[in-house]
Amino acid sequence: MPEERPNVAYFSMEIALEADIPTYSGGLGVLAGDTLRSCADLGLQVCGITLLHRKGYFRQRIERGGLQIELPDAWQPADHLEPLEPRVEVAIGGAPVRVRAWRYRIVGVRGQAVDVLLLDTDLEENAAPQRALTDHLYGGDTAYRLAQEIVLGVAGVRMLRALGQDGITRFHLNEGHAALAIPELVDEEFTRAGKSDAAGAIERVRDRCAFTTHTPVPAGHDRFPARAAKAALEPRLWQRLRDLGVGSELNLTALALDGARFVNGVAMRHGEVSRGMFPGYPIRSITNGVHTVTWASPPFAKLFDRHLPDWRSDPFALRYAISIDPGEIAAAHAEAKGGLLETVQRLAGERLDPEALTLGFARRSTAYKRPMLALRDVDRLEHIAATIGPLQLVFAGKAHPRDEEGHKLIREIHRVASRCSKQVRVVFLPGYDMRLGGELVAGCDVWLNTPIPPLEASGTSGMKAALNGVPSLSILDGWWVEGCVEGVTGWAIGEDGDGGDLDDAERDRLHAARLYAKLEDSVAPTYYRVPGWFHSIMQHAIALNASYFHSHRMVLQYLFDAYRQHPEEFANAAPTVARVGPRS
Ligand SMILES: *Cc1c(COP(=O)(O)O)cnc(C)c1O
């Protein structure tokens, strides 16, 4: 191990800093925020870099029939952040763009801090189109997207330098959006080396870069035609991209794979899928985690304070939840559920039953997450409710403004909700964000997840649920492949790989059948008829899963595997993980 202390620059297009700062759209941003919160708690030397997103992602309004309206979510950076002096410049499409940074300081449990730099182009000296470049997260067209990625990657590195950050030992690219940091770093090296040794410059940069991929489908990766990239980038940077082997198109994932020595997927299964998608790259797995103090609901924070006094600084202590009386866990959960039901009444005008089995489903509304899977056959749900006990399903989620299918799914949930009976109630809560997410994961009885495998790279909301004693009922994908102990931490929907050989419609029909069977045979009978057993499952969700799927463990793995090792130690080591999955 080298003696030098790791000094990490962590780049992410979105970072969820707090509920009132709308600089994130979903799981990627929440993960980035949780990562940096754990880095602060652990006293690591890390600096986050992102864009300011002055108009946020969007505020969701739902009109009659489930029509999603997107409103700007403007906020006041000056209320939360400190403006910094330095200005850096980057040319985009030949036009100079001046960039400044605002600083957000995350203070950890032991008082150590991690700074986050939010890059901002809304400066008087910039022309109007350039001023708007850091307004909208995932807004605009591909040219806007590329310009934002230039600001993040290229101006991000320049800003670190302007702030005197010369001792960075790792540049961690959280997803491919920041990959343009690589040609900028290569250009720095190239200039330093006296403009001769491109290959040597690239190798030195590779040693310092780590890349976390989050996207298990090729279509999810940002790609630009070479012509557009060449026109947008400074000529020097385009030349460095050519040195890096960029040909007819600029693919940011490919660039990050080639430019980073350490590459990882975000769950064991996702690492496996990524190795299949990108053969030849030694892709590791570091399974995601959630920041315990952020995601423990107030009743559970109180419970843990009482029984596990170290849990805030040491979330591994959650293992000892095995010694907490399950009745106390049930009581804390009842309090969280009561809070959620008040929120349901406020947001949806529905008074739900605190005794009824309540399933939660909140995540980005997009096709692969299949929010309608549980609602395909309402008659079946009615039958289960009539024979075992009433069911309540609470939904939330935003569709990306251009995701037509995601919008349609919200309308379909509303269509079902408008026809639901007393026995099967369905509600949709508008405005899914960190705050509502926190209430939902803690206040439902069972957390439902129905992605099309293997498209859920990790998923993290089920980890937040586990922390609050809420077991998952989920397809075996992402983190659940590792987290599911059947009937102990929750339940799997079907077996690993079920329906993988079927066409989409048949696969969905099979998965829905498996979901209903598990609900009818295991989940609902346990909840209604053997509550003591259900409480013990809640306890095991905490003791077995919350004690592991937290971001301190994840960050420590990054520290050991990606930040602290000499690059040559991980250079060519083959990933050790074979196929993973529950054993039968
Ligand atoms: C945790 C969280 C997510 C990610 O949840 P998944 O299970 O990965 O889909 C998305 N959005 C918000 C607001 C969250 O808090």
C-alpha cells in the first residue's frame, strides 16, 4: 500500500445534497450524495464536482387522469451555497464559456467535511445560450447535453486546478457523463511531458482514474457523432480524444472504460452483465449502499439510538438489530406508517387503513421498472384481498419529460386507482423526491420492485426500506440477488433468470403470476396470520441487509479497491466474481 493519503475528485452529473436542493433526478444522484456523506463521516479527503442545475430537474404536477406536467424547479443557490472566486474558461462550439463554482459543505458525524463544487455558467460575461448551460438537469437536446458534459468534465478539472487542488490521486467518474475529464487530464500530462509522448500521458492518466458504470443497456450510454464532438470541443481536446482512439463517434462509456484503470459495476450481478457487455475490460463489482443516518426514519433513528448507540458512526452495528425485540421494531414501524398515511391523506386525499397490508413502489417512472406489473390483474388482487386481507398499494415516481412510455405508465396507475375497491386501494403520490422517498420506504409494509432483469443495475430504495425494517418483494435483479434470503429478509418474485427465454409479453405475464402467487401464498398470510413471524422478517431485513448495504461499506470498498491500491495492483487482476445468485 502506498503511504500517501488518497485525495479523490468525485465527478457526478447529479448529486442529491438535500431535499430542498433539486439537483438530482433519481438513484444516480442519491447514490452520489450518499457516497459523499459517507466520505465525510469517514473523514476521507474527497471533493465532489457537479453542475449547479439552477432550474433543477423538474417539479411534478399531476392533473386529472394522471397527466404529468413538468414545472421548473428553480431554487436560490445563495441560500444554500457559498460562491467561490475563481473563474475558469472552456470553449464550447468555438464560443468561450466562463464558469464559476459554488461550494456546498457536507459535514460528517465526526465534524470532518467534504466539499462539493457546483459549476455555474450563469455569469454576466457569458452570452445568453452559454448562461443557460447549467440550468436543467437532463434537459435540452444532444448539443446541450454534450455542452454540459464538457462543463462537468473539462471545466471541472480546470476549476479544481484553479482552486489549488494539485494533489488529487484519483479522479472518480460516477457514470460516463464526466468522461471528458479524461482528455483534459491527458492534455495536462501531454503538456507537462513536452508534447511528445501521447501513450505515456494516457497511461499516467489511466492510473489516476476510476470509473463506475451504472447502465446495463448499450442504449443508455451517451454517444455523439464525431463531427458534433469535434465541433463542440476545443481542438486540443479533440486531438487528445483521437490519441485515445476515438473514431467515428464519441461514446462516453467507451472513453471512460479506456481511460480508467479501475472500472466497476454497482452490484455483483451488474458487474457480471457489464463484463458481458464490454468484453476484455476487467470490470469489478462494488455493490451500492445507502447512507444510514440520512435514510433512517425518525422512529428507527430513535430505536437505534436506544439499542445500538454506535450506529451513526458505525452502521455495521446494525447487525446487532438481531437482539432488538421484534415488538419494538413493529412499534417503530407503526409510527412510520402512521406518518406516511398522513402524507397520503394530504397529497392524495385518501384515508388509508393503518392495519391493512401496504405495498410501496416509488422510483423513476420508466418502462423497464414495470410499475404496472402488480396492477395487471386487479381481479386477482381482489381475490387475494377477499380471502386473506385488504391490500393497499402506494405509488410515486417522475417520468423524464421526453419519456412517453413513462408518462403513460403514470396515467395507467391512475386509471386503476380510480376504479379501486374498498379491499384493494391504489394511490399515486405526486412529487417523488428524497423527502417523500424517505417516508415511503419507511411507511409501507413491503417494498415492491419489479424491473425487467438485468436492467436494474443495483436499485437502492429497497436498501432504504430494509434499514427501516421493511422487507422487499422483488424480482431477483440488482442488489436483491445478494440481499434476498427467501422468507428471512423478504421474498423473491420467481427464480433467478425466470422468463429470460420468453418474449416480452409472456415474460411479463409469467412475472406477474409469480408475484401474485408469492403475495397470496407467503407475504399476505404471514402479515395477517403470523404477525410475530412478519416482525422477525423485519428484524432480519435490518440485521442482515441494512448492516451491509450501506454506503460506509461501499466507500470502504472503493477506498481499498479503487482509491488506495497502486494501479498496478489492480491493473490486470481478473475479477474474482463468478456467476452469483441464490443457491437452491
Ligand atoms: C433512493 C431513490 C431513488 C433510487 O431508487 P431505486 O430503487 O434505485 O429506483 C430514486 N429517487 C429517489 C428520490 C430516491 O430517494
